[in-house]
Amino acid sequence: MAETVTAPETPTNSAHTVTPVTAAPAVTGGRPASSYGAAPATHGGPPVKRQIVAFSFYKILPEWKRLPAAEKAAMKTAFVEVIDRWNKPGEFLTLTYSTVGTRGDVDMCVWSICYSVEEMNRMRSELLSTPLGGYLETPHSFLSMTKRSQYQIDREDESEGEGRGAIRPGGHKYIFVYPFWKTRPWYLLSLEERRRLMEEHIRVGLAYPRVKLNTTYSFGIDDQEFVVAFETNFPEDFVDLVQQLRETEISMYTLKDFPIFSCVRVTPADMLDRLG
């Protein structure tokens, strides 16, 4: 069971190559090491550190695009510097994505994982305090946390991020992210019945090994109940997977599973360059 944020993996034998995020040098002062989220031991094992996960979707204001190129370049540099400075192996990880051309209401996604709500708050505050931050709106933002799945608690499976207390993101070119709610009747079913329904759901997912699911939990800390992020190099696989999941019995208990964000993995500098 992983207990730290792991640096992104570079996929092999795939249609795309993902450039791993390069961690910035360790920051001295003002950055306490996190021990947030130490959960009770599971089945007598060591405590599992649960991660804090945030997906922030930003929209650039049109006024920014009309600024002189040199001024925009300086703003981009300051924004990227914050991301690089906060990236610290095992403590704080940020991945960046472009949504230009895939969503009309957002232009980019900043996905961060750490072990403290306080650190997530401070990092986002620093991002929005940069000159570029004054030209950003945040139409969507999702906060969640990792935890062991009650449906796969005795099984570790790389294709099911919800089976572990930590997620290892970043090894694929695309992510598809959306908030998720189940109906109240779902929670009134017996655990045995829910597990039966989940078995079919899991079997369908395992039929698409090129799609990796990261499930995180938002109960009580954000509006949605879950946030799901599917990573893949093959968008066609994700389309087929979602269509097949619609045909499962458990889909009757889905209350809401949108908006959906289709994101392209890029470096922070490239993410900003694609804004114009």
C-alpha cells in the first residue's frame, strides 16, 4: 500500500509519451512537512496516510490575451515558478492539463495531491496571487480525499485507484474527470447487495486495461460524493468503457455524473502557452 505521492510514471509501448514533472528543489522555510491524514491501521497493518486531492479548472479572461507578449510571458513564468516550487516528491505533486478545445467554460486543469488541506489552500492561494491569477476565473473546482474501497479492500489493482489509500497519477496523455453522486437508495442497500452490483461494475472496468481509474471521496468536504479521474492514452477506450457502464445494473443508482472534463496532459509552460 503506497503511502506517499509518487512521481508520474512515463508510459511505455503507448501511442503517446508523457514528460514526467520535474520536481523543484526542496523549499526551505514556510513549507512544513505533512503528516496529515494518518488513518487507523487496517487489519493490524501500519497507518495509511490519506491524500488530499484537488482538481482546479481555470478560465482565462479575454483581456489577458490582448496584453503585450512580453508581459504575458512574465506572468506565465511567475505562475510556473509557483507550481515548480511546490512540487516536492512524497509530499506535494501537481500535474497540469490543457482543456482548450475540449470545454467551452474552462481552459486548463491543475491537479494537485498532498496530505494537508492547509497546504492545498496555501498553494492555490500563491497561484492566484501571481499576476496571471488576476486574469483567471475558477468555474469548477473539486476537493476530495483518498481512502480504501470497501469493495476491494483485500485487493490491490493498478487499474482501480480506489482500491488503495494513495493514487499514483500522471502516466498517461489524457484524463477524463467528473464529479459523481449516487442516489440515496443506494446507501440503503445492504453491503452484500452493493458488493454484488459493484462486482459487475469492476468486471467491466477490468475489460479495459488501458484505462486507469482514480476514485477519490468528497463526503462532507465538497458538494459531490466522489471525484473520478480516468487516465488513458486511448480516448476511444474510455468512450467504449463509459457506454458499457451505462448498461450495468448499478447505473440505476447514479444520480449525477457531470460535468465531464476531457484534459490533455502537458507541462505547466505548455499549458499556459496554449492559452494564446
